[in-house]
Amino acid sequence: MNHIKTGVWFCMLWSASPALAQPPIRDPHTRGYVRATELPDSANPSPGANGNFIIGPTHNPAPESTVQANVPQGTIYRFTMESKDSKIYPGIAREPKTFGTPDPENPARLIVTTSHPAPYTRLVTVYVPKQYVPGSAAPFIVGADGPDYLLFTVLNNLIAEGKVPPMIAISIGNGSGDAQGSERGLEYDAMNGVYAEFVETEVLPLVESTCGVKLTKDPAGRATMGGSSGGSCALIMAWYHPEWYHRVLTYSGTYVNQQWPYNPETPHGAWEFHEHLIPKSPVKPLRIWMEVGDQDLFNPNVMGDGMHDWVVANENMAKVLAGKHYPYQFVFARNARHVDHKVKMQTLPEALEWLWKDYHPAN
């Protein structure tokens, strides 16, 4: 099996704004942030603990984040999906080096005039553990911005250790681009159930037929994960379709105002999660793990709407999840940037173990 290092997602506008190239280092004890337990350097929260934690500044990889030759290695399958074959996402793109302008009558709304239909090819990479029993309905995790070979390595090791159930991992590539007006932005930042419906009706059937597996229908046996907009997408999938997904794992989740096209029902995009949706909705059957870095993104946009601080957004998420008594674990990482790979190598094994801690297969 080939293993390649997973990358870090960078916000297109961040690199385009030299004045913002160095985000401020946020103190986890800032007034207004959640109270959190500070752990010894290099330690992770216990997989049995809920709540808020501070880790770092050193981020050593967990043993499970590296290939262990003495454990069973899963099988990796790859296939592509073409935009012309999708009934849900036929494809769009934003012209290179263009973005948008704030609506002068509503600065929280971005006007994009350079987005147009465009084709894409999507790579889907599927991990099937050695322990999978053919014909059985397996639990699975769907990940954004694939392929995520670190996830596959961690699963090899955790499954062998008996810390998570043998599960299939479906790592789906995005349809290209970033943020408003792009295919990736349309898929990941839109506050609706469309992307989950795309996965359910167009991706999962291909996984089953191509890889010779059966995927569980039990929402307790289904998880979503991602980083940046892929992280907000992971929660969006479960929030709008809790009948399909009960478990969510996010790194540097984009719980900010990045939705496009504008939707008056959720005018502030994913910022609405902590502003209105979670506080004002009945509790859903979700279990949520989140991480943010002390140097995470800070207003890398032209809108100036006060809803583009990734640290504040994730801190607010922790507050509202606690207020509604959700099972959650929130990790604030010192010495860490946006979707920081070294933090992921330190925390992903523990995060997955926490995420699946209460899982019991349906009879």
C-alpha cells in the first residue's frame, strides 16, 4: 500500500493578502473563550473525556499515525467521477485571480460575477480494512478533500488495537477551487443537505459496487470528517441529515460566513451554527470532535463582516455545544496553524477513538 503525506488546506485569499500572512497568536485563556483544561505538553485528551482542552506547543506524532509493519494493512481502492455524470453537481468554477465584492447594501453578502459552468474530475479513494467480513454491513467514515492516507494509516493501527470498530473510510476529492463561486465552495460551504444527498445517492452506491462492500444504514455507524471548509461540510452533512450521520470530526472548521450563493434562511452561512441554529434547535443525536489552532485564520477576506475569525467561530461552537449538552470534545492547539498537519498526526488517533467510543453495532 502506498502512503503519502496529507497536505494542509490553505485559504486562497490568505495567500493573496500579504498583510494577513501571519495570523495573530491567540491565547486560549482570552476573555470570552471557553474554559479549558490545559494538558501537559505533547499530551492528548482522554478518549473518555468530554469538554474543552488545550494542547501543545510540541506536537509529536502519535504511534498510530505512522505505518506499523506488524499490523494488518487494509486495501485501497481508487476510482474517478466525472461532472457530466452527476445529476447534483454538474460543475462550476470561478475565474482565476478573481473573487467577489461585498454587497453595498449588505456587507455580509458577497457578490460573485465570475463563476460559470465548468467540468471537473473527482477522485474517490476507499480504505477497506483487512478485518472486513464480506457481505457484512460495515460502519464507515466519509472524509472531505481526499485522499487522506493518514486516516487510512491510523485506522489500520486503531482497528488492530481494538480501539475502533473495523470500518471503511471513503475519502472524496472535492470538485476543485476554493470559497465562493467555486465547485468546492458550493459543495462544502452551502448550508443545506445537498452534499450529503450527493454522497448518499451518487458516491456510496459506487463505493459498494466498485469495492465489493456493504455499507451500514445505521446512522450511529456513519461518521463525517474534514478540515477547513471540509470540516464545516462534515457538520453540515450530519446537521441536515441526522438520519444518515451521527458522528462528526473537524479540524479548523470553517464555521464562518462563507456560503455562496446567498441563502436568506441562513444569511451568515456556517456562522449560523453557533449564532442561531444550535442554540435555537432541539438537540440532534450528534457526537462532535473539533480542533482549532492558536494561529488559525483571521478575517482573510474582503468582506470585513466580523464573521471570519476561525478561532472565535470554533470557540463559539464549543460554547453552544456545551450549552445544549451535546457530547463533544474541543481541542485548542498551541503553536498550530490552519488544519495543521503536525497537530493532526498527534491527535487523529485519539479523536477517532473518542468519536467511536459509544458505538454498538445495530443487531
